[in-house]
Amino acid sequence: MVLAAADTWRGRRVHRDTAVLLFAARFREGDSDAERTFQPLVCSIAGKRAIGARCGEAMPARATIRTPSGEIVVARSTKPFHDEAGQHDYPAPYGPACCMYNTCVGNTVPYMVAHGAKLARDPHTIFAVWPADADIALEVATAGLVGVDANAVPALAPGQRVDQAFARGTRRFASIRTGRSGGAVVWDAGAGWRTGASPSFGARGYTLLATTDVDHDGHLELISYQNWANDYGLDVFSDADPQPLYSFSCGNI
């Protein structure tokens, strides 16, 4: 259920200079509807790409977003957040990107579901877009190899295998797995295969979730899910740079 549902919203798509891609992690054991939150990942603000909390700051306090199941109204928190385990304080409307057993990490502007909770009960990862009619070239990935031959993806080391691969026009993206743990995200955007540099160490592998072009500059953003034994992380790459634009990890071995 890590993979997200396709962006099948049927309304007219509009090219907007300011638009945001949001993400809600898949449900895990013990989660409740009230805890389902959306956080901004990458966006265009006045035609320029931005990431993380800056994207949330560009949104209104209450907003209608589109999800694969329909439109949902979300709202920022008006209360400060206190991380009891790590003793971090976040003034409203800010909050951590994620929390694990001993601390919370990152800084974002979380949005909670204010109306349309039934649509937020999808157990999968959910991508959402604000404004609801914004065209950010969102294409959600599927499992397996789609339009890419495994033999066309270079082996990075003995024992590695291609877990997932897909094409976006002339670009190719792939996730490489090494045994039961470890792996890499690679892509070929026309200049040969490159390996994305994830700052996390210890992830069991990576699931490619989607591509976007939020600022319509021709360079795609790639959203990659870090698979951990006990939690997850996320990387947002540009196809022009192996260093992630934005990254956080709640993973612990």
C-alpha cells in the first residue's frame, strides 16, 4: 500500500504559477482518521520551485485540495505542537515532518482534514494538489517495470536487481535493490544513468512514487519513498541533480 492511487481527477487542469504537491503517508497500525495529515513536499511559487514548509506558507490556512478520491478541505493547525520525546516545540502552524519513538524531525506546515474524512481513509499513500485544478504534470508510478527493460538499467554492484522502473517521455527512472536491505534510486534524463544520493543510511530499499513538473521548466521532480523496517522516509529529487531537493526520514532499524 506504499504506492499511491493515480491522479484521475476529471476536472479541467489549469497552469498556475503557484501550485503545491502534498503528501499523506499510508495508514499504519494504530493510525486513526483524525491523525491523517497532508504535508507539502514541492511547489511552484510565482513560477519558481520551492520545497517543504515554504510551500505550506504559500497556501491559505484553509484550502480545498484534490486527491484521487475527490476534493478534501484541509486546514492548518492553530495550536503549537510539543514533541514530548525529543523536547522540540513548533509554533502554529508548523509541525514536524514526522515523528518516531524518540524524537520528531523536520519542519513543515501540516494540514489536517477538515471536511471529507471518508476520502482520506484510503490506506495507501495519498498525493494531493492545491489548488484543486492545478496542472503540475503529476504522474503516479506503478509496481514492476513499465516501458523500461531491466537490461537497460546498469547494475551498480554484484547482487543488485531492478525492483521498479518506468519511463516519462525520454526519461527513465528505476529503483535498485541489494539483497534484503539497501538499494538506490537511479534515472536517465538524457545524459546517462545517475544515482540519487539519499542522506539516509539503513533503508531497506526505495519505492518510486510519482513524478511532477511543478514549475513547468521541463525538469521533472521524482518522489521516492524510503522503506524502513519500522517506519518510512521520503526524498524529492530533480532529474537534473543527484542531491535531493528535500528529504526527511523517520526510519529506524
